[in-house]
Amino acid sequence: MVQAGERVVLTYGTFDLFHVGHLNLLTRLAALGDRLVVGVSTDEFNQGKGKKTIIPYADRAAIVAGLKVVDLVVPEESWDQKVSDIKEHGVGVFGMGHDWTGKFDDLKEYCEVVYLPRTEGISSTDIKKILSVLDRTHIEDLKKALDLISSIVDRFD
């Protein structure tokens, strides 16, 4: 329940492979108000967006809820729930990372909308690209390469 005079901030995200960029954004958003409400995208909603997560929803929600800057976590189940969440939680500020600039300006009739800079040099997408070299196909390629290198080294013994 929102107390009189409290400024509530709302944001949404998938928060897969939680990293310092997520923490920085949530910390900056929390500083804009008295309470921070975070919508964490459900696995089903992400599937509908064509996104595949590594960490399941329940774990991602628990990680976000465990942060001292977060007051409440709610499931994000659709694009359309933002207005009802703003009204239900008495939101005064809706905030997202700057890569979403302009995409939620329609919410300005309900609350202030801000887009904050993301932490440079880190993103879940980049981490997933790096981890993709560890899939089974790449591991087999690495084994073959190591076998080839080993056979070359054996020639010099």
C-alpha cells in the first residue's frame, strides 16, 4: 500500500543472467522515489516475445526481490498490464533503460516517464553470445581442434 506522499517508481525487465548493469539500473531507478516496484517478465511472456531465458522466472523474480533497493516484484505477463500496474501501485515514475527511449511515452498521461542510461560494456545478450561457444557443437569443434594440435605436437617429440 502506498503511503501519502510516497513516490513509487515502476520498471520492467527480464533480468536473465543478472549482472551489475541490472543492479546499476535498479539502483538509479530506486533513487528516483521512495519505493521501487519491478515487473519481472514471466517465461511465457518472454516466449511470446521470441526471447529464451536461461534462468527460470521464479529464480529471476527471487533474485530481484532479494535486492535491498527493490520493494516489490510483480510478474510481467503482457505488454498491456503497464497502465493497470501504474494505477494499482500508485506509480509516479515509470522508468526503463535508454534503449527503450520513446517506446513508453504513451504512459506519460498516467505518470512521469524516464529513460536512464544503461551500464556500458555489459548486457545479458552479450553474455549469452559469449556462452554460446559452450554449446555441444562448439565443444565438439574444440575437441577436434585440440586433437589436431596434439597430433601436431606429437610429431615434434
